[in-house]
Amino acid sequence: MSDETNKDSSAANDQAESAEIENEQTTAEQRTVEQSKDELNAEIEAELLDEIEAEQEEQQPVSEQLLEQVAKANDQVLRVQAEMQNVRRRAERDVESAHKFALDKFAADLLPVVDNLERALAAIDAADQGQKSVAEGLELTLKSFMEVLARYKIEAIDPAGQPFDAELHQAVSMVPNPDLEANTVMDVFQKGYTLNGRLVRPAMVVVSQG
């Protein structure tokens, strides 16, 4: 009976040792698995970090290119806006000039009428009473004409006694005159006219010669 009890006890001890060994092996295997998982996670994390860094490096040149393209586009927009402003200003100046000088040719055609009225008045004998009414009629007509011209900014150039100006005067002759400075307008054969400050017809004059 004692021998059987000892055998049973020995078998139980052997089973306990086997279970303990199995537990230790299982624990070691679990540690190995966990270590492998940690190593695998570390490798995956490192690979992800490398990929992210690579993507950032690739995106940086793309961002710089986009910024450069945006800057060029903004510069082109500014250039187009400036050109449009210049075109608009030129168009406004052209329209303004067209309005100002639309009567240029018409005014030039009217000036001979004014010249004829002035010549007719100059030819009338002021002492002749028979021509007095004619002279008054011509004066009124000429006055009305000149008022209309002034209304449309057509102004006469009558430079008698003034220095000769090549931009406004046309010299038809030069006459020596010791009483006047050289290049002084002595006489006006025909008045000149401007339209809004622009010459329509130069004054035809006689100039003193020094």
C-alpha cells in the first residue's frame, strides 16, 4: 500500500513538473511572439516615416513650382490690367480729340467767308454816307460770325507788333525797318485761326528785317 502511494505521489510530481515546463515554454513563446510583433511594428513605423518624408520631399518642389506659376499668373494679370488701362486712356484721348477737332475742316472752310467780310469792310469809304448802311450791315454780320466762331473755340490770330512765331505765323516777306526790332510782325495780310488751341491756319505776315 505504501509503495502504491509513493508511485502516485511521484507521478503527480512528474505531471506538475511537466505542466510547469509547458507553462514556461508557453510564456517564452508568448514573449517571443510579442517581441516579434514589437519588432514588426517598429519596422512598419519606420517604413511609414520614410514614405512620409519621401512624399514631403517630393511635394516641396511641386509647391515651389505652383507658387512660381501663381506669381507668373499674377504678373500677367497686372500687365493685362495695365495695358487695358492704357488702351482705355488712349481711347478716351482719341474721343476727346475727335470731339474737340471735329470742326477742324468745317472751320477752315468758313474762314474765307470771314476774310471776305473783313475785306469788304476795309474797302468801304467811311466818309461816304451812301455806304454807311452797307458798312453797318457788314459789321453786324461779321460780329455775329465771330461770336459763333468763339462759341466753338475758334479764335483769331492777329499778331501785329508781336515777335514772329514760326508755329503760328507764316512770313510772306521781310522788310527792313530801323524802328522795329528784327523779326517783329509789321503787318498782317491774313489773320490766322486756332481751334481749341490747335492751329487751323497760320497768320500771313510781313516781318521786320534787322
